[in-house]
Amino acid sequence: MLHARDIVLANRLDGVSAAFAPGWITAICGPNGAGKSSLLSVLAGLVTPEEGSVAIERDAIAAMAARQRARTIGYLPQSPEIAWDVSVETLVELGRLPWRGGPLARRHGDASDDAAAIEAALDAMELHQLRERPLSRLSGGERSRALMARVLAGQPEWILADEPLANLDIAHQLALLRLLRREADAGRGIILVMHDLSLAMNYADEVLVLESGRRATMGPPRDALSDDVVRRVWGVDARWHGSIPDASLSFAALKDDG
Ligand SMILES: Nc1ncnc2c1ncn2[C@@H]1O[C@H](COP(=O)(O)OP(=O)(O)OP(=O)(O)O)[C@@H](O)[C@H]1O
């Protein structure tokens, strides 16, 4: 389990506690400014909270060496900055950096492991045709897929992604969610910041709802995104119409009647 305990971050998070399970997809939802990105960066160990702690099982992430943390947690920020205009393939290769060198490299990260992980990530994000293309010549969605491929190439135990679906067309959104489901089934913990409540309802195992820096609720999607919660937290009058058998997505799952 990944435990966040009583996280306080000035004006951003106000005593948030939550436990995230490996093998599950957990969605973090909430209005703009609720603290979703802030919480994700604290969970990833990139921002140190003023109070509270984050631990994976008994290991405090603040005490982990940078390399160990990078092997354990793959983090996709909301608006990643890319310093160099490298090719897609080079970007994805950078995802293997935590496995190069260091005492565990022989056991976990020889060259053939690197190559296999890179090919699998390019494959998963359908990037083979674009592998030599510089990032500056990609569309927004292609760039997002390349950045996700970098995370996948690192084969982390936990994937923490901030709005990974935002730039993707619906087919690629569903493909990524199916892929993340397979990663979860393989035992990885998946934590996604998501705005699309229909997708969270359809694909998450658990939903954490944040409101003004606090935990509003956490639980199975039908409870955490109940009509009452959506009305109270988002101020939207919405109805869940249930999932449609054999459909990848129930389009009108959450309908605003306002
Ligand atoms: N680096 C920062 N320093 C101080 N305050 C920040 C910083 N980043 C964000 N904030 C503020 O903290 C609050 C939470 O921001 P955060 O980005 O975590 O929200 P969010 O739920 O991810 O929002 P969104 O849905 O708009 O992406 C907001 O009021 C925001 O203005």
C-alpha cells in the first residue's frame, strides 16, 4: 500500500490522508484548484509537505535514495517541460535511466532488459512509426503518448499520472486505460488525476475526491461519485445512468441536467 498521512501543504492541502492499493486504478478527482496535482507530487516524493508523510508499506519515500524512488514511482506531470528536443525513442530511453548503473543494475537492468522495456513501451503507446521524430514535431496527443511511454519504460511499481488522458482522442484514452488496467492486474499501483468523471466511473477501482485541499470522500466509484457528491463538490446536477453491457464506455454516464 502507498499511504499518505495527514498531508499539509500551505494553502494547497489541509490534512489529507489516503491509502492507495497496488493492483488497483485509483482516480483522484475534484474541481480546479482542489489540490489534485499537489497531492500527486507529494505522493511522488517531488514536493515535501510541511506536515505528514508518505510511505510505501513501511518505507518512507522521503528516506528513499533518488534512484530507488525513481525505480519505484513513475510520475507523469500535468505539463511536462522537456529541456531538449530529442527524438521519441531517446525520450523513452530516458525512462530506463534509473536502472543504469548502481548496485542493482546487473540484476534488474542489463542492456537487453532496457531494449525490451523500450520496445514494449513504444508498442504500448503505438509510437513505432514516430520513434525517430523529434518531440517538437509531434502533435499534443502524440507528445503525451511519448511521455507516458517514458514512464512505462521505467517499469515502476507505481504509476502516478496527472491527467494522462487530457490530450488523447477517445480511442487512445480507452487504449491507455486498458493498458493501465493490465499494468494494475500485473500488480502495479496506478494513481491518475482525472477530470472526466465518466471515465473515472467506468475505469477506476477507487476514487478519491478532493475539495479545497481536503479529502471530500474516497471509495468505490459509485459511492465516491454519487449524484450527491457531484452536486455538493462540483455544483453540477448529474445522473449516473449505469454502464452499458459490451460497450467500452457509457457516453452519457454522467449527464448534466442543469
Ligand atoms: N507551486 C505552487 N505554489 C503555491 N500554490 C500553488 C502552487 N501550485 C498550485 N498552487 C495552488 O494550490 C491550489 C491547488 O493547486 P493544484 O494544482 O494542486 O490543483 P488541481 O486540483 O490539480 O487543479 P486543476 O484541476 O486546475 O489542475 C490552487 O489554489 C493553486 O493555485
